Amino acid sequence: EFHRLIYKASGNSFLAAEAIRLQKRLRPFRRLQLRARGRLRQSMEEHAVILKALESGNADLAASTLRDHVAVQGERFHDLLASYEKSGRQVPA
């Protein structure tokens, strides 16, 4: 998977292990987030930019795109939790 390759390529085994652990824990939410209109397409486009930057050795572009990608996911996660709270639905465990 794309994310696991990035974690492992970081050369930081602690970071890779923690990121994978967190990814597993957040999996139900990530699936819900990707159902949001246009999010899957946007995520794939972000992945493509990150991959091209890594392949070309453009570390600055890869880093900034990765930061933006993570920030968007955080924003969408916040939006998802807010929508559950507003509707009175229970957040999936």
C-alpha cells in the first residue's frame, strides 16, 4: 500500500510502526472519509504528485505535498466527527 511504502522509506522504524498502528486504528474513519464527494479522486491525485516528487528526487515538493495531504485528512476527520455529533449519530468504534 502507498502509505506503508512511504512510512518504510522514511528510514525511521519507530515512525513507520506508529504510523501503521494509527492507520489501523483510524481505518473505519478513513473509509467513511473517502466516501465524501470527490475525496477519493483528490486523494489519488495527491498520491500521484507525491510519487512523482519522490521519483524525481524533489524532497521539498514531496514533503510539502505530504504535509498538505495529512492536513486535509485531519480536516476531513474533524468534519466527519462534527457531522456525527450534529446528527446525534454514534461514531463507529
